Amino acid sequence: SNYGERNNMIAFLTSSPTGPLQPEGQEIARAFDLANDFVRKLMRVWPREANCLLICAEPDQIQRNTEMGQRLADSILLTGLALSQLAICDNRNAEQLPALLTGSNVVILSGGHTLTQNLFFRRLRLRQLLQSFDGILLGISGGSMNCADVVYAQPEWDGEVLNPAYERFPRGLGLTDIMILPHYQILRNKSLDGKRLIEDVAIPDSMGRTIYGLPDGSYIRLANGTAEFYGEIWVIQDGIITRKTFNSEEG
């Protein structure tokens, strides 16, 4: 894959940087997940003075985004990473994004409703703006999904599986050609609108394309136009699912 060669950005695309997903409303700040060498690899490139920018998925949820930002700042410090400041980009300051990006050396793309975030990113012209960003990018769940050139925005909310107008394959940020499906260990047993999200939705959607199911704890590192996989990844291609394990030795 020749994506991301235009600058020195290093991206870590995670399902969840803090490991297994916590129940909604009960999230607490936790240090980043040590599994698969994640923290060690992050520490190696993390800036001494980290000016982080969290770009949110649901731009209207100001209060929730503020809480998410606080939790993330706590998690970064608990991990032992430097943090000078953490700014949040949502509807309170969306038009200031170019300036916010200029002042940041770490960009974090939050989790949340993937298609809502995709529309927000398009409105922000984030795909264009990131072309001159050469810091660290951390994708979380939906934020990781939206890094693809063509995103697999699997239906998430009630009614979306059955809605023919729902956009499953929108254009993303173009940092990679890898379509990510996060929280795979949860989705395997989940249904929406009476359809099983893997068997009835992802498998048919994988015809003619490849979707990478990422359980929490696995991640993909993008640098110099190459992608390295870490941990357990479920490759869904042309209706067939293959479980693969990548460790730090294999890269």
C-alpha cells in the first residue's frame, strides 16, 4: 500500500487504545493497553512536548466530548506519556481546525458513530488538511475506520441495516487502503435490525473487498507508506473469514 508516503506521519489505528471496551456510561480513565507492544511502540515516537488535538465523531455532543477529552488526557498521563495540552475539535470550534492542527503534534481521532464522524471530517476538509501534518496520529474505533480511502462504515444504529440510503462505503481520509471493523470480539455476537453483524452484514459486504476485523488490543501501524499489523486480526474477504495472528517479531 502506497498510502501516507507524502509526509512523516506515523499512525496507530486501534480498536480501543485502553483495551477491552467499557460499558457505556461507566467509562473510567485507564492506561493504554500494553498488549502487542502498543505502548512501547507509541513511546518510541511520542513527542516530549505533546500538544494533542482530539477530533470528535459526534460534533454536537459538546458535553460528552469534553468528558471524553478529559478521560483521554488522564489515560495518556496514566500511561506515562507526556502531555502539554489536549484541545478538542467539535462544533464549538470547527472553523478553527486549520490553526488547531498547526499547533498540534499528536492528532487523535475519537470513536463514536462512524458515518456521523465521516460527514464531520468531510465538512472540516480533514483529508486535505492532514496532507501537511507530520506528527503522530492515533485512531480510536470509528476514527481508525475513517482513515481508509474508502471506509467500511458498518451500520451501528437502529434502522441503519435496513435503510437503503445509509452510506456504507463513504470516502475517508485516504491514509490507508485498509478497511477496519473494530471491536470484533463484540460484533461477532451482535445483531442489529434482526441481522447478525458479521454473518448477515459484513460477509455479504466483503464480496469483492477485504475488511479487517480488529478486536480490542490489536492495532495497525502506518509509517513510510507501509502498514504493520499487531495482534489477532480477522480478515473478511469475498465472504470468507480467516483469523491471523501478527506478533511484534513478524511485524
